[in-house]
Amino acid sequence: MARHAPPRSACLRCAADLPALAEPAAPVAICGACRVRPGPLDACLAAVDYAWPWVDCIAQFKYRSQPGMAATLAGLMRAVPGVAGALRQADRVVPMPLAPQRLRERGFNQSHELARRLGAGPCDPLLLLRVRETPPQAGLNRAQRLVNVRGAFALEPEQAGSVRGQRLVLVDDVMTTGATLHAAADELRQAGASHITAVVFARAPAPDTVP
Ligand SMILES: [Zn+2]
């Protein structure tokens, strides 16, 4: 499976493909969108493009309830340059939460299954809460998605105070425009997180954010 995941040339802050700007010697590669409008993430690392064969693979993992695939997918995430270091330095590894209703329907949180198999840093699935279910994001552009996910996340009140000054790794299975991850990261940032790295399995190109 690993042979299907060639190294990606991607923006260090949002993991968007950087085909035109790729320079092997360049120490820092930041896309135009992130230069103009930096988001709440300090870094974002993705294992694969959200494309064949990974779209099918993620659908099997998530919708056909095959959490056993998490170890393989997490292995590919761990192999991305920068991920091991981010995990080593993390005070907490935080999976993106599902709303309780969605969790009951699916039976597992795919991001938690990935996060706990990354194998380093304390995985904390109780810090970040999804307090509002949102309509499906498919078909919405980035601006619409940002409105759609506003207020969708909150921190567990008893734990919120412990986030100040912490380095966090935020884990998700798929990042599309980043609106959902950014909404979650905003909450963590407001609670005082000092550094947030998102580690995602697959990154989709977003037509309105690709430079
Ligand atoms: Zn970027």
C-alpha cells in the first residue's frame, strides 16, 4: 500500500499541493493563500492526495465500518516527513471529534482510531467536543463551509484551562478546504495553545484556495 503514497510536495501550513512552487532545496514552502491569509494552524501535514485509490479506501474505513484499516493508514501518516517530530513534541494528540449522534450511528470515530495509532504523544479524545452537528459540507465553497462550521466545536470545560502554552497535534482523516479543522483549531488557539500541527490522512485540492 505504501508504494501508492509517493512523497507529496505541499504547503507546510495547509498541505495543499504545491506543484509549481516545488523546489527541493527550498527549506520552507508556503502557498499563496497561506501567505495572504494565514490560518490558525502552524503546520499541516498530509499523507496522500484525496484521490484514487484513497477515496475508496477512506470510504471503506469510515462508512463500511472497517476500523481495522486505521493501523495501515496511521502508518502512512507517521511516515510523512515532520510527523514524527511533531508527535514527539506534542503535549497532546487531539482527534477531531464527531457529534454524539454521528458517533452512535458509525460506532467509532475514525479520527480517534487514527490518532491513537500514531503511537506517540498522549492521545486525548475528550478535550475537543463537537457541540453542534453541521449539514454536509459537500458542494459548499470555503466561505460557505466556514459559516457552516461556526460554533461547531468547544472545549471540555474542565480541561480548557490546561491547554494554555501546549503544543498540540490535531488529527483528521480528510481535509478539504480546511474550514472544519480551522474551526477546531480556533477553539484551541483561543484557549491558549502555543502551537498546532494538523496531521491528516488525505488532503483534497480545493478549487477556491489552490493558488
Ligand atoms: Zn498553504
